[in-house]
Amino acid sequence: MNYQLYPRNLYLAKLKQAQGFSLVEVLIAAIILFIMLLSANKALLLGMAGTRQGASRTTLESEILNDIEIIQGIDSSLSGDLNGCGSSGGSAYLKTKVEGLNPVRSDRTWQRNLDSSEPTILTITYSFAIPEATGMGSGPGTGGAGSDIGTGIEKRVVEINPSFLSECPT
């Protein structure tokens, strides 16, 4: 017997071949999609955490830079003030002026230490917890200049030569 495919049989044969995906194929595609979405979610969460850390660090460094500018302004305002020309040196006089005019507020997340042991140089040390190591990140500090990896404390040191010393009589 010679069976020929009539147009109707040809349509049914093509329809039988194109029934769709099997259950196994659909499950494999779903697993692959789940893994891709999970990795994208992880990347998104890491990016958001990095943004918060960056914002925290930017705010902190901005506050410290603002404090440094205020101290430089105090130093500039003492130009012509010969009271600091005494035997204790200009750094001790500048230190008392800074502590009186610009005390560190209690709500700051950083500390400032003024060292006037050198008579002509006021050393200002800022200490603060590294934002990447305090609650938002994982592990200890990132290291780098001025950081203490064991405690997660970073330090910034600024030295100011009191500008009014150039006007002191020798």
C-alpha cells in the first residue's frame, strides 16, 4: 500500500512535531533563569551597600575638611595678634583659640586631638571609625595610609604653622 500525504495529513504531521517544550526543558530553563536572577540580586545588593558606604565616607570626610577650614580661618584671623608670640610658642596659643572658638560637637562621629608640643607647629589628628568596617561592610578596615586595621580606626594628621608667627618680633 502506498500512502501519500495529503495536505491534511501533512498539516497534522507538522503540528505533531511542533507541540512545544517538554516538562524537562521548561524546568531546566526555569532553573537557569532563577540562578541568573539570584546573581543579579546579589550584585544589586552589593552595589547598594557600596553606595551607602561611599555616602557615609563622603559625609565624614566633608565634616573633617570643614573643620580644617575653620581652623585655618581661625589661624588667619589671628594675623596681627602678637599675644601668641610668648615663650610657649604660637602653637599653644593657636590651640587654645581653636578649642575656644571651634570645639568638637558631641554628635560628631570623629575625634580631634590638638598637639602643641612643637612650639611652631600645631599637629591636628582626626580619628574616626572606617565606614567600610562599621556595620555596613564586612571584615576589618580596608587598610591604607593612616588606618589601624586591627581596630578599624582611620586617622588624618594635619600640621599647621601658625601664620601670625611670621609677625612676631625676633
